[in-house]
Amino acid sequence: MKTTAVSALLAAGALLAGCAANLPGSASSARTETCKPSSEAEVAALFDRWNQSLQTGDPRRVVANYAEKSVLLPTVSNTPRLNPAQKQDYFVHFLEDRPSGRIDSRSIEIGCNTAVDAGLYTFTFARTGAVVKARYTYTYKWDGSQWLITSHHSSAMPEK
């Protein structure tokens, strides 16, 4: 029992030492990543780019906004979409009603080659006239040449 406790303490100590080696200011924490300068306006424009791709009616154009490895938790489906084919399948059906989104309120956070845009938006569907108010979160990553969506969660607002 004592040996097991000592072994656990030694393992924890080694783990903490490994973490400490990556603390700011330590020799091994030097980053080689170059951060892309960005602004709230640039991140806000990413929703506009996505929304404009909806207007084309082409699901492939919409899916092109997403990173290869990304997650879509869509507004009108209970199925997570994890690869381009699954996302395209969702957008084929979503686009049938000709949606158009409008941001109602948002909060943007920017990191090193990452950004988060979260808030409330409203979709109007031209074919049916339906209006859906929803919550959203987009996370983005700079891939070296463009911002791509790495996760997109959207859920309809509760019925009070």
C-alpha cells in the first residue's frame, strides 16, 4: 500500500514537472506559431461569408466554410455532422427552404489563430415564411490562408 502511494506521488510529480517545463518563460515553452492579426470586424465578417454562401443554394459552397476536421451541431437536426459529407447532407435539406440569417446580438473573442463568435441570430425562410430565433456559437481557426469554422453549434430558442 505504501509503495503504491509513493509510486502515485512520483508519477504525479513527473507529470507536474512535465507541465512546468511548458510554463511561460521556461526554455521549452518557446512558440514557433505566428499569430494572424485579426479584429472583431474581420471575425464578424465570417458570419456574413457563411450567410452569403447560404444564399447561393449550393451546399458545397456552405461546407467550404468548415475545416475538414470540424463539428456542426445544427439548428434543425439532432444529428451531429462530423465530416464534409454529413455537413453537405444537412445543408442540402436546410437550403431547400432558402434561409437567410441575421445576427441579433453577439460577443467575439480573439486568440492566436482562433476566434469565437457567440450570440443570438434569426433565420427567415423565404420558401415557407418561417422565422426561427436561435442561439449560436462559431469557433474559427486560421489555417494559414483563411479562417475556417472548427465548430458550429446552433439551437432554436426555447418556447419560454
